[in-house]
Amino acid sequence: MTRPLPHLISLGLTAGLFTVISAPALANKLDAVTQRLGNACKLRVVEQFDVSMAEARISLGATLKQSLDSGAMTMKDVKASGLSFNWAVDGKTAKGYCNVNYDGTVNEFKQW
């Protein structure tokens, strides 16, 4: 019975290490997807208003950001529904939101 014990401890350490490594990896992937989809929205703003990338500002809505940060919204959810971003143009009154699907297609662009 003493031989299997080191094997079980090793398995437990390996499983624990995998969990520690995979959580940040998933967070990094979500960050990368959020940035990619945000860039799609930003490009639409740049095209729509003929401004530079520096003049176009985008951000996740507060509730959506909180859902991503807390883990309530997962990568599966993002793949299914995409993300929504608020946008504004520096020096102009133009602002609104855009919805971007997981593939990076802006499927709704609204100004108010």
C-alpha cells in the first residue's frame, strides 16, 4: 500500500497544477477575444466617421465587464452571443454601441 501513495500524491499535485495553469490561460484567451472583437467595433467607428484609431474610443459595458470578470459569462457564452461595446469619438458628439459576433462581424451598430 505504500507504493501507490506517492503516485496518488503526484496525481493530486499534477491535477492541482493543471487547475492553476488553466484558469489564467482561459482568462488570457477571453482577454484576447474581447480585444479582437473590440477592434472590430473600433474599425467600424473609424470607417463610419472617417477618424483615426486614436480618436475612436470603445469599452465594454459595465455589466458585461463585471460578468466577464466574475466568470458569470464564459467563453461559451461569448462564442454563442458575441460581445457588445459602447463607443464614442473624441471631439464629436457621436456615440453609441455595437454588437460583434464571435467571428468579428459587427451585426448591430447604433448611434444615439
